[in-house]
Amino acid sequence: MIVTVTLNPALDLTYQVDALVPHGTHRVTTVAERPGGKGLNVATVLHALGEPVLATGLLGGPTGDRVTGLLAGVGVPAAFVAIAGETRRTVAVADRDDATGFWEPGPRVTAGEWAAFTDHFGGLLARASVVALSGSLPPGVPIDGYATLIRLAAAAGVPTVLDTSGEALRHGLAAGPDLAKPNAAELAALLAAPRPVMAATRNTSQPGPAGALGATRAAPSGREVADATVALDHGARAVVVSHGPLGLLALTGQGAWRGVPPERLAGNPTGAGDAVVAALARGLRDRTPWPHLLADAIALSAAAVAAPLAGRIDEDTYRRLLPAVRVSAA
């Protein structure tokens, strides 16, 4: 079972318009309501693929109850910890070519609520094959919250995929996730910030908990590959950097690969990165060879762009593009 963690979930509202014009008035053609947050998008994609998945995280108030009901409505198994604060809402305005998002801040989480979640998370690890940790941290959760969860998972022998940004990413990397998936902008921010002095040198000669990706660093080549090593320097065992429609770059113990989609698709890219995480988590569980795993992640990401809502995929697009994705050594 793949466990997805969403500490700052949301009730997602998507407004569809013909064209988004700044400062203009728009007639909304459709309104969609769905459970939101990066980890819930990952869970929804995995569920659509028929994969055993469990969504967990923090939910509160009537908005949190609505998210719970929507998850149940689409059949995604969930086990959330209740908090007193009200779960946030997010709004995406999508036109024919792209989407613009408005994200509310999350509710404040108390120390007691965070302690209750870490206990709850520890209890789920006995059933987990992989854990995917996605999205921002709500106020009150320690900035090293993901690092705490990664270390708990590692102690239980469960591999982890980390998809976050900023200081949460920096601290999470230091805990040694099996795989980190920053996008190009998140990686650039990590490169721009001062690098911390590590207390000890990480041993990169040993495999990760599942032995699937390994940890021996291959010699990088090219500027983008060299930049991606910053995530390995901070502690990750492997890194996949997403470059939007330009594809994915993977730097792993087995080598470095670049994957390029066979065509550029118009649509809603909001959940494309989450579809990548879903593919990576499944591949980590199945020990999928890296070139095949990268191709699967690119095809699934494109299928998410072709679907109208984040967390959904267009299965025809996925099947059509998967054999056409180009992956080469970087």
C-alpha cells in the first residue's frame, strides 16, 4: 500500500473560463469541487490506476468534513487526524491553455495535534510499501516536520518520496529521502540559498531502505545535472527535477537520465507534478528500472495535463504517449 501524506490539504475549486484576462470580468463556464492538496492529488491518481493507496494528513472544520466526504465519494481510502483549525480552500482559474491558482494559508496546528499525527503516522508504516510526502506545511507544524516523518519511515524500512519546497524541502532532504522531486523553480531556490554545514558526511555507498534506487552517485555531466546534485548534497538518495513541458531529469545511483514528452499538450497543468510523484512512488515500490520509470512519469504527467481537473488523468492520453516518450542518458 502506498501512503500519501498531505499535511496542508484543501478544498479545491476550479473555475473554467474561455480565456483568463487580467483585471477583466469573466463568465465561468463550469465549477468543479474536489479534495485538494498535492498529496491528495497523488492519492487520487494512484486510485485511478488501480493501485492500493491510503491518504492521510490533517483535516479540520466543515471544510475538512467536505474533503473527507469528497474522498469517500470517489472511493479513495483515507485516515486523517482531526484538528481544531479550518482546512483551507484553493481556487484555480483554468482557460484553454493554462491555469492560475489562488491558495489560502492553512490552519494553525497545535503541538498536541502534531504529536498525535506523528503517532498516527507511525502506526500506518506497518502496512506501507512506500510513503509519498507532498505539499506545504501548515502553520504550527515544525519546519523539519517532513524530516521527522522520513526518519520514522526509514526506521520502519519504508522508502519515501518527498515533494515540497523552501525550508521544508531543505530540512526534508537532510533526513535522506529515497527520492526527492523538486521542480526547476524549487531547485533554483535551493541553489540560491546558503548551503548549511552538515554535521556528518552521508554514506552514499549503501542502498536505500528498499534497495530500489541505490545511493552511489553517478558522475554528472551538463549544467542541469550538476545543479541537480544539490539535492543529493543535501541528503536525498535520488532526485527527479521537473521542467514542465520540457520533461524530467533524473539523477540516481544508477546514472542520470533526461526524459522528453513526445508532444506538448494544452490543458490544466495544476496536478501534473503530482502525477509524476504517483508514478515515482509506484515505480519505487516495484523497483522499476529508471528509464522505464521516467517514461511512465512523463506519460502520466501529460495525461494529467489533458484531464480537466488536478488529480485526474486522461487514460487514453497516457496509453498513447507512454511508448513514444524519449528517455536518454544525461
